[in-house]
Amino acid sequence: MSLDISATEYLSFVHDGNISVEEFVAKTLDRIHLMENKVHAFITMDEQSALNKARSIDKKIQAKEKTGSLLGMPVSIKDNICTNGLRTTCASKMLENFVAPYDATVVSKLKQEDAIIIGKVNLDEFAMGSTTEFSYFGPSKNPWNTEYVPGGSSGGSGVSVSALECVLSLGSDTGGSVRSPASFCSVVGLKPTYGLVSRYGLVSYANSIEQIGPIARRVEDIALIMNIISGHDSHDDTTVKENKVDYQEGLDGGIKGKKIGLVQQMMGEGIDKEVAAATKNASSKLEDLGAECVPISLDSVEHSVAAYYTIASAEASSNLARYDNLRYGYDFGSEGYEFKAYVSKVRSSFGPEVTRRMLLGAFVLSAGYYGKYYVKAQQVRAMMKSQIDMAFKKVDFLLSPTMPIPPFKIGEKIDDPLTLYLLDINTITANLAGIPAISVPFTISSSGLPIGIQLLANSFQEKSLLQTAYSLQQTTHLPGVPI
Ligand code: GLN
């Protein structure tokens, strides 16, 4: 049996007895052994407990006992989401040996449904980056061409799902980190509305804008997983008490009569020609299915990168202050150090990008500059939110390329932070405005690399957003991963 199946297909195969959980997990582990030296998605594996768990679920199935709804599905988890007993490194030397004493809420929800956590996957250090090159453990590679970046920061999540090393993954998205690897690796990634999914157990980067989000090969799998991970959590006061929505129900409802706005500022300067053409093509395919596509203007997009990097860095600099080696941090043996030397030694365990962000964050928050930068950025954010509110009075969804360019070579842009920051131009609006956004694989570029399309909806409109994404998915017939 091929590993290239959707989560929903997995469930029916196991349910019908076509494959046992143990067989599927063993096949998955073989695949991981074959692929890892090429793509490097994983930081830490949990092979023995995965197999033990698989056997115990098989036993429950045979004995017709009650099982969780995920029936042993292999899932990978971004390594900034806490897993009890399995280290959570944030791809940082600082937390190289940190083992959380508890599971993040999303992880315990998956475990309750009998998912198998097959391992922890790579990211840019503390989720700061767009390529996964800033990992202390070395870069992940794009399975479509291993000389190319897989996107980031949840690169290990995108790679592990795309390279058939697991069925599903959870990533985190502060400014595009679920959608960027989804787009670059030809898989689906959703950034949910702020407050829909618990962040308890997610190591904080920029709390006011980030969400945990799923990555899968099919839109229907995202719906399946959202039914499990969404909802109020008493451990996270920012989660809302919305009525439970069934995201799987009516997924094939179509998009007849829906109005979709093509965001002009996300299609302009700096957008690769093939990417722009793919986006226009996606909008005409949606029109063929009965939607109406109209151009729409969101001029706050032009200020979004500056506002995002000001706010995200400010929050990062205060969040990362806790890594002082007293509570958390890298233990280098502190004997004999005087205070300043000690602090500077501890803090130098951070990599270059995290250091840059902390310095930038401290600067924009400092007396004298606070009003000029941080307050201004918050004003841009407020303006952006009101433009988004106005846009959704005119249209049901927004459409854009997920990433402005197709995947590029590893190392090509690593020394150019500004160029890397500008890659987030289309993704960060959803974070600053708190709205949901999804990247759907749409086509393959002339050089054989994936191009994804982004759809955005108003807050808590995930159900209709997934319907639209599903319709778009139905218009594509993409090849499977080439390796
Ligand atoms: N590229 C963005 C950043 O570096 C987004 C990262 C993320 O979403 N975690 O901040």
C-alpha cells in the first residue's frame, strides 16, 4: 500500500482492516529512514513508543474496544510545541536538552484521539525565519528538489508531510510559518483565526499574532484535524468559547455565488511572473465553478512587513528574556563567571537571526523610540484590521499567491535578512488582523517547484474557507512528490 494517502483514506483503510496500524507505522518508519538523509525533517524521533502504541491500538481494534478517532495515524509535531517526555528544542542550542513535563493542549487532544506522535520536526530557531535554514540542527530540504529551501519556519512539518514521512503535522504560524512551507512543499496549511486553537504548550515567539495550525496533503484532512484541535481551553484565556463547528460537514458545498477579492497589493511589485500567472489562473478556475472574482485594494499591505517585524520582534525580545539559564537555557557550566560575563555567555547560545530579532525588539521598545516605532506599528495594525473589516463587507474571501516567489536555493538569501523579511508580504496580514488563511497547492513551476495559492476569510469563517479551498483543490491534479 502506498503511503501517499490522505488522512481520511488512512482511517478507512485501517477501519476496513486493509492494513494494521503497526504495518502502517513500520512502513512510515522505513520511509523516514530512507528519506531523512536527503530531507532532514526530524529533530527527534520516537520510534519504539510509536510501534508500541501502534500495537496497543491494533489490540483495541481487534478486541472491538473503543479507540480514538485517529486510529494510530502518524503525526509529526513542530519542535516548538511541548511534548511530555520527548524533548522540545525550538531548534535552538539554548533548549537542546529541554524536555517539557507536560503536553501542549493540541498534543493531548491528538493523543486522546489515538494519534501517534512519530517525532518532532525542524524549524527556524524559535520559529524566526522563512526557510528553516536558521535551525541549530541544520536546514531541512525541499523534497521537490533537495537543493532548495522548503519554506519555514515550520519547514520540518511541510517536508515530513510532503515526503510521506507522516500523514499530518502541526506547525505554528506567527507571520506565515505554516503557509510558507505548505506552499513550497505542495501541501495544504491553515493558519486558524486567533483564539480558535489553544496555544498552551506552544513556546512563545509573538503571542499576540501566532496560532498553531495543521499541515496535510488534502484540504479534507485539515477539516478533520480542526474538528479535533479547535475550541476553548481553560489553560489559554485567549481561546474563545465559540459553538463547536463541524468543519468536515458540507466541505463539498461548492462556491457558487461567492465573491472573491484579488488583493492588488499582493500581486504587484516583486511577485514572480509564474506565481502571478498561477494566481490569475486560480481565480479563473474559481469563476468557472461559479464564484465571482473582483480586484480589491488593501493599501495597508504596503506597510505590513515593517509593522510585523516591529511587533513580532518586540514580543520576541520580551519572551526570550526568560532564557537566562536560571530557569531555562543552555548549561555550559557556570562556575567562576562574574555576572556580566555569565549573562553574555548564556545569551550567546542564540543563533544570528534570533539575536537580530531580540536586538531589534529591544530597540523598538526602548525609551525615545517606543512611540516612533512600536506605537506606529500598532497603529498600522489597527488600520489593517479596519481595512480587512471593510473588505469583508464587499467580498467573502480574499485571494493571493501565498509566497511571492517559488522556492529558491538553500544559502541563496541567508545573508540578506531584508529580502527574507519581504517574502512574508502576503502572509502577515492574516496574523496582524487575526483572520484565518490557508495555502492550497495549485501548480508546479517550469523549474519543477511547487506554487501555492492563499485564501483568506473573515474571523471564524474557517468552515466556508475550507469549502472554498476544497473547491480550488478539485480544480488541480498535481503530481506526487518526485522522491
Ligand atoms: N518569517 C516570519 C518570521 O520570521 C514568520 C515566522 C513564523 O510565522 N513563525 O517572523
